[in-house]
Amino acid sequence: MSTTKEAESSVDDRHLSCLADGLPLSPLPPPYEPDPSLPHAPVRRGNRLNRRDKRLAVRNALRYFPAELHSLLAGEFAAELTKYGHIYMYRFKPRFPIRAYPVQLYPGKSLAGRVIMLMICNNLDPAVAQFPEELVTYGGNGQVFSNWAQFWVAMRYLAELTEQSTLTLHSGHPMGLFPSGPQSPRMIVTNGMMVPNYSTAAGYERLFALGVTQYGQMTAGSFCYIGPQGIVHGTTLTLLNAGRRMLSTTGGGQAANSDSSLLAGRVFVSSGLGGMSGAQAKAAAICGCVGVIAEVSEEALAKRHRQGWLDERSDSLDDLIERIKRHRAAGKGVSIGYRGNVVDVWERLVEVHVTTGECLVDLGSDQTSCHNPFLGGYYPVGVEYEEARRMMDSQPDQFRLLVEASLRRQIEAINYLSEKCSVYFFDYGNAFLLQASRAGADVLAVKDVGVDDKDDEQLDESESSSSSRPPSFRYPSYVQDIMGDIFSLGFGPFRWVCASGLAADLKLTDRLASEVLDSLASEPSLPECIAQQYLDNRRWIIEADSHQLVVGSQARILYSDLSGRLALANAFNCAVSDGRLSGPVVLSRDHHDVSGTDSPFRETSNVYDGSAVCADMAVHNALGDACRGATWVALHNGGGTGWGQAVNGGFGLVLDGSQEAGEAAKRVLHWDVSNGIARRCWSGHPLARLAAGRAQAEWPDGQMQLTVPSVASDQLIDALFID
């Protein structure tokens, strides 16, 4: 008699074995209507397709199917295009539950192929994905694939993948399996790569509707998303370091054991409880502050409340203000979700100060999906959620005007509180300040850094938005003011997935990580700025399990530098080899890392040598990882700041316990960090120069040599250009 667990395993095997068969065509699945119980992507009307475009979109979609099915599917696909603005091929959505099953249950000829299947399924798990039936993982339009046919074709190829072949994906489309070799990547992914002159937001909507490109965000299209846990950790570190920098309640490396009280009684206001932004509530509570997060979607707010990531919820401004006052006085960490528009929250906080003189907010940010503000990324104040969704479809021009008016009102309230209450507001790299400036909000700095007034006058409006010198804002990007120094030290979001699917394996990796960080933090003569980061992350790992952060795959994240990543990879690979871990470990990271992304409004916003808009680092990152032994690599256009605003890349690397895997990890991880350190060092960042020296020490006999800058004095340069 089989146990329940064995029965479940057999069901999983039966479901997953069909992935090796590819598109289900015989019999053809019945038509399928989107599940009303699940959240769905907004209708995409911004593509403005003409009749020729519509014909081309249907023609392109039919390419995946034999000619004898074209007459049956053509009308169906045309109807989807008309109704949703895109052909998702809902008929072919798998009918079995999609999630990260244990790796051994997936069909395939190689471990790498099965691991990638697991990672793809995790990105499409309804518990993880924002709009699972539209293949969107997060960010409103972060696609895993463009349609369900691509999912099935890719899965079939992955089942056939061997150590002698490589799968290539072009913006979701599986181009095919190609001969390669054991040290080659098993998969190469690109998303949204464009001839630069055509990388426009308006152009994207048309090309996505045609099915020829997609917006992969960062870890959506590279299959490395681990649920909102990743951004929980990043937001936790951001808030802690914002407290150290701006609140002056503690300082230096001595704060490591008292950070639970660092933000006690402080109030952090932001918006968004979606796939990425949903982490803000959990991070605020972990940091010990009062987190107030506004969310217009009842579905998103209720989801975070059910998960336990949101402590309380409020549906009225009067009630919200009372909760803020009560928890602020108690000085304990709590997260409050407000069901409504964040503009109303900011304006009520202004009203409270005007009428009572009381300042009820200390820190502020925004995590709406402002890279996509007119298609569901930002909702205007004064319009109910469902009405707004209808309006963006039926009245897109009016909807745009309302969004822009809301952005102006939000900035006006933030400006008031910043000036009157010294609120520290920072852009979270979501293009909020950029979109606010385009809407005409009073958010631009008086003048750009290093540029005199006469030079400013020579830039017209169109040039300021598209020139090689991006605009400066009155509020910093969080990278500029908070996380930039951490990146320059070589610390960034390193993550891993236990492919066995066992919670016990994840707990063991937590313990191993804690031991590694203990050892690194005790290094003699360790610079205090580096020791602080080790201690912050050690605390994070020790507490991670108690915070119930796992959503989807058994995954973990921490911020680590080169020394840490190398030591962690070695510890995990040894544990797989000697059987302490039950299965392989998949190493990855967020693309938002030391060297993974070039974006002048986020990752490279603290690069001041004029190269913040140059993308050589991100491209070299992907190329270098590919030729050093990564299991797969990805290179994307876009990311959190928007289409055409960033180039970013990532990788996945399978640790199977072998010596070869350990050697590949050393090569890949060293390059993956030192590439960014070298670029940041050359731009003149002193902490990157410190990190560069430590990176060079990892290779004996001068194998790593860097070109370091000789910095000219300001006095010398200033004397050359005097009016």
C-alpha cells in the first residue's frame, strides 16, 4: 500500500512527464477561458496595431502549429488579440499545477535541463507569479514567455538537452538546440535586445503584440526569481542603511547588535504590495519600523495579508492615521496595508502637519511599477481600481492625463513633508522620479552635478530626457545614497535554490552560510565597512527561517561579496558531494547587482565619470559568465527602470557536488563580481578600489591585473574652465 507522499509523487511524475512531449496537439486541449479567481494582466491597448500588424501577429502565432490546425486556431488567436491586446494562447496553458517540484521528478537527459525546468515552473507558480496565466512573474509585464506555445517547446528542448548541446531563447522564443560542449552554457537567453534606435516604449507594445520580443524584467525572463524574498532582503538592508545614514540613531560597525531598535518609532511610507513591492511590508517589520504600504488592488493586499507578510490592514485614512500614531508611540515593528491610493496617504500626512504640526513620517519611497505607468503600473488617485483598469483600455489618453496629474500631486505632498518635516525620500529604482519629471512634477534638481547654469540652459526638454546625460533629481536613487557604497564594496544579492525541494536542505544551507559569515567577519584587520555587511547578513540568515520567507522554491538570498560567494559555493558543493544535502544547489543572483546591470537611474546612478548610460559592463558580465562555465546566462533590455532604460544580465550555475562544478563556480563568481568592481573602481569610487585589491588577492601570481585611475585634483580641473 503506497503512502500519501508516494501517491502524490506518482501524480507529479505523470503530470511532468508530458513536458518532454512538447505542444499537446493530439488530442488538442479544449478552449480555455482565463480563471476569474486569479489576477490577470491588464488589457494591452497601447500597441495600436493596424490591420497589417494584426494579420502579422496571428501569422506569427500560427508558426508553432502544423498547417492542418491553422484554420481552427487562427480565429481563436485573432479573438485573443482583439480582447486582450496579445496572443497568450490560453488553450495551451497546462492543466496540472505548475510549481517547483523536486528536480528528480522532471523528465530529461541532463541535470541542467531538469534544473532549468524547475526554475521556469517556479516563476509560473500562482503563489509566486503576479499574472500566472499571462506568464508574467512580476512588475506588471515581466514575462517568462510570450505565450504558452513557447513554454511547451522550451520544455521539450530542455528534456532533450545534453552536455553536448545548448538551448537558445530569443525573447521567449526557443530558437533550437545547437551542438556545443560540456563547458559551454546549457542555455543562452536574451530578452528585448534591440537595435538601439528602436528601443522605445511605444515600439515595444507593438513588437510584443506581434510576438517577436518580450520584456523579461530581470529574473522573470532569466528564470531566477525566488518570490518576494529577494526584495525583502534588499529592502531590509536599504532601510537599515537609510537609518544609519539619515537618522543618526547609531553608526558604524558597532550597530550590528542593536539594529532591531535602529528604526523603532520611525514611520516608513511607500506603495505597492505586488510581486516585488510586496516585500516592503515584511522588510519594514523586520527592521522594527512602522511600515505603511498603500495598495489599490484588494487581491494583492489580501494575498500579502494571508501570507503573513502584512500584519494589519486598514480601509480608511482616519483609521490609518490612528494606527500610525499608536504603533509609532509603541516603538515596535509592524506593517500596515492601506487599501487605497498612496497619493491620498501622502496628502493626509500633509494635512495632519498643517493642522497639528505633527510629523507622522520619517522615511518614504515608492514601488509602483512606474516603468510601465500607463498600462497598470501606476493607478491615478480618485479613480477606483476596476474603473481605472477599464479606463486604461477604453480611454487611454484620459487615463494617461490622470496618471500624470496624480504623479504631480504625489510629488507636491512629498516635497512639502521633505521641506517641513525633513522626511528622507528616495527613489527605489522603479522610474518613479523619471515618470514624475515627465509628468511635469517639481522633482528636478536645481542643476545637474558638475554642470554650470549656462550648460543647463542649453538642454531643451527633449534632450534632457534622451541625451547622454540623464536628468538629476532633488531626491536620490537608493543606489546613489544608500546601496551604491555596498555595490562598490562588491556586495550584492547572491541567492541559491535547493533543487531537492526539501526544507531540511534549505535549513542546512542556512547553517552553512552562517558559519561562513562568522568566519569571514572574524578575519583580522577586516575593514569595518565590510565587517558591518557580514554581520548584517549573518543576522539575516539566522532569522530567515523564522520570518517564513519561502514562497515557491526552497530558496534563500543574502548580500555577499566575492570572498563570501566563493566560500558559500564551496561549502554548498562539498555538502552535495558528501551527501549532507539531498540534491543539487542552484546558484544565481538578482541582475540588480555589482556588475549585472547598467542603468543610470538605478544600478549605475552613483557612477559619475559620464559612463552611467554605457552598457559595456552588463554585456561583458553575461559574455564572461558564459565562457567561464555558467550553466545558463541571460542578457536583457529593461528591468525595473523601464524599456530602454537599462541593460542587465544574470546567470544560473548548478552545483552537483563535482570537482568540475566547484571549479566553474570559482571562475564564474570571481568574474561576476570583479567585472563590476573594476568598472566602479575606474569610475573613481574609493570603496571599489578597496574591493579591487581584495579581489586581486584571490588569484595568486598576478593572474588578475586591473587598470586603476589616477585621479586629477578638482583645483587643477576647475582652473582650466573659468568664465
